[in-house]
Amino acid sequence: MSSDTLVAASTKPIILSLLMSGESYGYQILQRVRRVSGGKMQWSSAMLYPVLRRLEKDGLIRSEWRVSDEHRMRKYYILTSRGRKELAAEKDRWRNVQEALGKLWAAAKPAVDPAGGD
């Protein structure tokens, strides 16, 4: 799995988790992802907005346009009850992956190359 594939797989649970704490708009989601990842995840708006549209189409989130404090129209995204249920399922799936990897990595011993190379 490429790192791009891993990022793509993680977008749904990350976005749903962020929206669990309350509504948010696109740029704010990008900033929160950057902050919670310590800058290791640098999502772009070109990557985010198609995912938001798909999550909305799937009924996991809904959106509404409102005037922001800066008097500009801003689209806010809100987690739906279906999205909360999906987030619970996503948590279980990701915990299973984390548990399996933890066991594998804890048991793994570095192989010794008989030729002495790396």
C-alpha cells in the first residue's frame, strides 16, 4: 500500500472524528488535520472537498451554507446520526488493524543477512 493509499483510507475516519466534536468548514478541517498530526499530514483542498462530497452523498455528513463572522458565505459540515454509527464501525476497524500491527511488530525480530549486507 502506498502512502497515498493509506492517506486516502484514513480520510473518512479522520473527518468523521473531527466532526464528532462539532461542525466545521473546509479550511478549518485542513488546519485541524495539520494540527492533530503535528504537521505530518498536509491535506490539500483538492483532496478534501471530493471526500466531503462523497461523505455527504453517502449520508454520513450534511452541509449548510451560512454567513461567517467575516460576513462571507461559508459551507459548514455536520456529522449525521448515520455518520456517528459509521464512525463507531471505523474505530473498530482501525483498532483491529492497530492491534494486529502491534502484535506483529512486537514479535518481529530483524532478519540477519547472511551476506552481511543491509
